[in-house]
Amino acid sequence: MCHVQAQYFERNDVALKNISKYFYKCAEEEGGHGKIFINYQNKRGGTVHLLPIQPFNIPCEFSALKAFQKALDLEKHVYDVLLKTHDSSSNDPELTDLIASDFLHEQVDAIYNLNSYITNLEMVGQGLGTYIFDREMKV
């Protein structure tokens, strides 16, 4: 999803370059998380089974606000899954430590940052406000 959103904001008819960079950075980070879990599974003698991912298509009525809201929903879902996995693996202290030390804090930070971006975008509105938000965004 992050790659799709990044390319959308990079398009010349949208041209919100910092928002695009943000979503490219998120995509890279999420790929790194996947590699950590694959490496962990391989070290533990397991087998990785990759499943198809539902494609995310940009709807006709799309905006920076909707993109950050979609990203927030995904981060909250990932946090819930990580928390359930952490809580259900009491017989595997290494897995609980991996999740607690490498992922949960990062998820909380990401949720906080996304909520802040959403609040700012709601305050500034569409059009010029979103353009200024993008220009001032630190990536």
C-alpha cells in the first residue's frame, strides 16, 4: 500500500514530493520488518509461507488526508496483530522479546505521528493547505 501511495503523490498532477518520500520511506521500513520476521523464522527452523496480498488501488476521490488515515488504520491493525502475537507466545520468550523490543514501541510512535499528520491536515484543509503541509513536512 505504501508504494502505491508514494507513487500517487509523486505523480506530476499531484506533486506532493515530501508526502511521496514519506510513503516510500514507510514502504522500505515495512519491507525491513518483513525480512526480520523471515530471518527469525529461518533461525528457528521454521518455514515461511508467503500469501498473496490484496492490491490497493487509489480511489478517484483521494487526498493526503485519506492516505494518512488509511496508513493509520493499517498501523493500528499491525499493532493489534503484534500485541496478540506477543501475548500468545508466552512459551517463546525470544519471540516476545523481539516483538517488544523491535516493534511495539515503533508502532506506538508511528500511530502518534500519523495522528499528528491527520490533525494538521484537517486544520489546513485541501488545496493550498495540503501544499504547504507537504512543503513543510520533514522526511
